[in-house]
Amino acid sequence: MKKLITVIAIFMALFLSNSIVAQDILKGNDLSTVRVDYLSDGDIAKIKTQLQNNNVTIDQAEAMALSKGMSASEFAKLKKRLALPEGTKPTANKSVAKKKSNDLKSEDEEESDDDALRKQEKIVNKKVKDSLNSLVFGSELFDNPTLNFQPNLNLATPVNYVLGPGDELQISVNGVQEFSDNVPVSVEGKVNIQYVGQISVSGMTIEAATQKIKGAISRVYSTVRSGQSQVGVSLSRIRTIKVTIIGSKQPGNYSISSLATVYNALFLGGGPSKNGSYRNIELIRNNQVYKNIDIYRFLVSGNQSDNVGLKDNDVIRIPAYTNRVTVEGEAKRPGIFEMKKGERFSDLLNFASGFNEFAYTASVNVLQKTGKEFKVADIQAAQYSSYVPVNGDVFRISKILNRFENRIIIDGAVFRPDTYSFHAGMRVADLIRQAEGLKEDAYLKRARIIRLKEDLTTEIVNVDLAKAMNADVSANIELNKEDRVTVYSILDFKEDYKVTIDGEIKNPNVYDFQDNLTLNDLIVAAGGLTGSASKRVEIARMIRAEEIDEKNPNKVELFTIEINPESNEQATNFELKPFDVVNIRRMAVNDKPEMVLIGGAVAYPGKYVLVNKKEKIYSVIQRAGGLTSLASLNGIKIKRPIKKDQIEALENVNMNLGKKDSIQNKLKKKLKEDLKFATIPVDWDKVSKNQNSNANVTLLPGDEIEVSPFNETVKVAGNVLLTSEIPYKSGKGFNYYLDAVGGLDAKGWRKKAYIIYPNGQAAVSHNVLLFFRTSPTVTPGSQIVVPEKPEQHKLTTGEWVSIGSVITSLALLIVTAFK
């Protein structure tokens, strides 16, 4: 009964503590009994909501939860559950406690989220690139963070693994009877198993300890003795051991995994120091040299026989090197190498991965050091296996020469121009046959050989190719290596003739001339005649003569022929000569209909075709039905597009304003970008009375006629107090309308005010007599514009003083002159 009450109390405590966590993890006082494995998905969702409502991240809540008794392992489980999608639980054995790992990982390597069978504590060892010793062969092995030789903790435990204090075993009984627990190996080297007692395992292999533990458990669990239950023993946590590294870049004592090896420890220590040996590293165990490690065995052949496991209190000693040499030049892996006693230059080549493809392999130059000075020696290929490198030797492997032993070249009018191998006794015909023979356009009178002489100068040897191919020994001369044979083509000597066609043709251009080229051929090649082609064709032909004819002033000979414009095949098929120029003339009358646009207060606005070349504005307005009753007789104007040639003409005019003056540039910019049309005002009163007056403007294609409707207001704009439209009053002038908008502002320039009438015409004020000024008449629909005054530079006091001094000096000069 007592046991039952205890079980119920424990269950209630767990349940209540978990409920407290789920309800309010930030306000709970005691979280030591929390078991995250027993929290439901709903509880996890409540915790997420609680953290979000309090604007607290899970990392910020860690210190609070640990201070209230929650273990670090349980908080890690909670953090993991909160990171998983809702409804997902981690697949772990709830009876197996998750222990900290003692893994040898670099600082930037992330720890796996998967639940490994065993773990280790994370050891940080920052790697710094060794630029000082970068040429030393093997140095890159210890400053590369992707190489760390860490043991794989997920592999099966080695059967020869020796247990010791700090290890932890997972012991389980499965079957009729079940039991599971994680038991550490105490400092006395014993494990304490519930109901079984203490068992000494220190110094035993994992295999021997497993047998001993099974025997002890079978004495307590009867089903184990009968075989109804099975015992499992595995290593769940690995102890750390202490090793000392001497002579490394980062010497010191290191706590590392008991599964670690020599290379793992060397990596942690940064490898040998600047003068450290890579080939005579000592592993000292129990004050004796247990193993000599040669890293080159691993670097050159991948042999890891020296990568032995470490034990507690091992010492790794890296002595200074005794013999280093340097390999420069055309080796596959140049650098600084350490040599052992008795090793030869051939061994050094093996360390450097041999010569590269450009190396001169017949001999190697070596720079040696004597007791007083330097000495240079050459090692021949036969000495590679006997020469013993000496400390400080610098071996220089040079490049092969940029020349060929048996090269010969042929180019030009052969089917396969290329580089070929030369052999003694080779002749011109032999090389041509090797190049698949002569092409049809080959020039047989002559071939050229550029020959390299013994003093490296060149000479030209000419060959009669026709005789050489007919086995004439005198012409089929013998070749030398490095000869370059060139076979000419008859096309190389042919002039590149052209003919030109222009005018009413679809593709006027310059075309290649061929023999028997006719006018019909050229017309078809140029895409045929256009619809505006006339029957007249002019063909200009250059005059060729051996002597100058002073009586003939003509530069060309001119042919005028008639063609049928409706057909590209002419009855007179004129034969052309090189450099002829053909001009297809345009029909005398072949103008396409051109239009103007009329809009505004007319009966039928829209586009109208110009009937004749001098059609006037009055005629077009009458064709558009005349003016409507709403039209303003003073509001008719023509907007004429500014053409490209007008802008070009302005650009070609030199106004002599100086290079730095921007007036002309501003004017060109205004024409190009701002103004699209030029406005032509129309005096309709004159036009309607006399159609022959100058006011009846002749229209051009693209013109736009704008008839404004009648407007009874006058617009006032510019530098006035109020931009507005004022109703028109007959007889009122400038001042009336300026006063109606409040007058001018501080920058208004009354003298330069002007008016723009509805038809686009403008007028300004002007002086009549000395003190009288008249303003233009204001009409309905017009616009008064007041511009801004230019900024005036006021003279400073110093400038007034200077002017006064000049005037005084002039006065004195005048007085002096009249004395």
C-alpha cells in the first residue's frame, strides 16, 4: 500500500509539474521535476503561445528556466520540441538520458540535431591559415577546418576499447524482465547497477566488461539465466583524456576523446611549428617513445599506420627538423620538403608528385650551400636515384624549350593546311600529298618556302610547283625541319571588282562583280525595281586608257538606256563591267497624296489631302465646311512641324558667341526637345476679304490648322499676384487687367510685359516719344504675360570708391592738359 501511494505521488508530481510548465513556464517556481518527454503537443503549443505573448524568445527564457531548477538536458529537449512542427515528436528512447558529448569538432562545425548513440563535449579550436609556412609540404593539413580527423561516434564501439573513469555505459535488460539505465564509471573504476551492485570495469575492454556485467546481472535476474531476457551493454558517453603536445604551433595540454588518435591531437595543436619536423614526431607513453610518426607516409600514399590511438597522459613531441630542401619550377607540387637520412632525389620527386608536362627532365639545377658561399650543380637524369639532397638545397626544374624537334608547316591552297612531322629526305611533293593534295585554285607557277637558317635568320626559297608535282628533281627540292611551305591561290591575285546600283531599286548597294554580269542580273540581285522607277537608266563606266587624251574632258563614259519599269527582266540586257555605277531614275510625276489636319470650330474637322502643290488655308477651311458660329475669327493659326534639316541648319550657323556661350546650345535644345511646332498666325479678316493676300498661307504636308472657339476672357499669367482669367471689357488696356489680378509681384517686369493673341501672334509694349509708352490692344481670348526681372548686380562700396578714383584721375588729367 505504501509503495502504491509513493508511485501515485510521483506520478502526480510529474503531471502537475508538466502542467505548470505548459500553463506558465515564466511564472513557475520549481521546474526541477519537469520531463519534456511527457508533455503533449497541446502543452508545447501553449508554451509557444505564452512565449509569443510575453515577447520572449526560447534563448532568452533559458537562463530563467535553469535558475528555477530545470536541467540543461531537459531544456535542450524543450527547445528541440518547440523547433519541431506541431504534432511531431523526436524519436528517442524515453528511458535513455541524453548526455553531453565530448566530440572533437572545430568551432564552425555545427552539431548534428539527430540523437546520436553517444556524444562528446564540443571543443573549440580556431584554425588560422598559416601563410608563413604555406610552402612547407604538409602544412595545409593542419590549418584546414574541413580536416580534423575526429572519431566517428556513431560507429560501433571498438571491442578493444578500454574503459576508465568518465565513461558511461547504457545497460538494458529486455524480455520478460525489463530494465534500462545509464551508469557512469566512477573514479574508482566501478559501475553501480541497481539491484546488482558495484562491478569493477576500469582497465577492461568493452567486450570483457560486457561479459562480466552479463554474469553479474544473471545472478539477480532469473530470466537472464534462463534466456527469457537478454542483456545489452553499450557505451553511451565517452570519457576525456589529457594529452600534452610539445613543439606544435599551439602547444599545451588538451582534453580530448579517449577515441582520439595522434592525427586528431596534432590537428588540435595546429601541426608542427615553424621549425617542427613532419617526419620524426614522437609519441611518448609512460616516459618512453612508443611510436615514431612520419606524416609523409599519410600525405604521399594515404598510409595511416602511424595514426594510433591515444591514452591518458600521452605526450606528443615534435622536434626540430634536420634536413629541408626546396623544389621550384616545373614540378607538380613545388614547395619545401623534409628529407630523412638516406633518401635520394628520386624520393624527393615522389614527394613533389614528379615533373609536370612542361618540365625539362634531362637534368635539374641545384643551388647548394657550402660553409662559405653558394654553389651551383647540375644533376643528370642518371643521377636522380643516387644524389642525396643536403639541407638547404634548392632544386630548380626549368621549362622545355619553345621549339620543335621535327616540325614542318604547310599553308595556302592545299586541302589540309596544318603542322606535320618532318622526316629526313622529305620533299615538297611528299608534304603536299600528306596535306591531301593541291586545291583547284592552286597557283602552279610558284610556291614559297620560308626556311630557318643555322644562325636563326630566315631566307625564301621559290619552287616551280608544276614541275615539283611532276617529279622534276630540280624543282622537287628536299625540305628541312621548321620549313614553312606556302602554296598560293590564283584568287589571291584577282582584284576584288564591284558594281554599284542606286535610285529606284529596293536594295541600293555595292555588289560583287562576276564575269558575264548583266543589268538584269544586278536588278534581280538588288531586289527588283520600285513602283516609282522610270524608264530611264544611266550607267556610268570608268574610262581606261594607256595614254591621256587631252581632247576628251570626260571622266566616265555614260550610257543612257530605256527599260520597262513594270518588269525586272529587260529586253535590252546590258552587259556590265567592273566598277560600273547604275542609276535607276524616278518618274517625273509620282507624288503620293499628302495631308494636313484641321481641328477646332469647323463643321467637319479631320484630315484633308492637299489637292495641289499650292493649296491655301482658305481652300482647306472651306472644304471642311467653313467656320462654325462658335469660331473666333482672331483664333486661327497653323502649327507647322519643325523639321530635322532646320535644326541641322541652325547647328551649322556660327553665331560667333564664343565657345563658352550657351545661347546657341540652349536654342538647339529648345528646338529639339521643347518645341515640336512653329506657330503661324492667320489674319482671317484679310484672308476672307482677299484670297490672294499674303495672309492666305500656302500649306505644307503635316501642317495642323487650329480654329479656336470664341473666348470672352483675358488670361493674365507670369509674375503677377494672382494668375487668373478676367472677363473681357471693350476699350480696357493692359493696366486694367493687371490691376484686376492684384498687380505685379516683387519680381514682375512691367516694361517687358507682352500679349499673346488667340491666333498665336504676340505684341509688346513700346515707346512712342521720349516719355510716352503704349501697350498693345487687348482682345477677347488673348493672354497677358509678365516676365521676371533679371537679377541685377549692385555695386559694392569698394567698387563705387574705385569708380570715383578713376573719375578724379580723369578730371586731373583734363585740367592739366588745358593749363
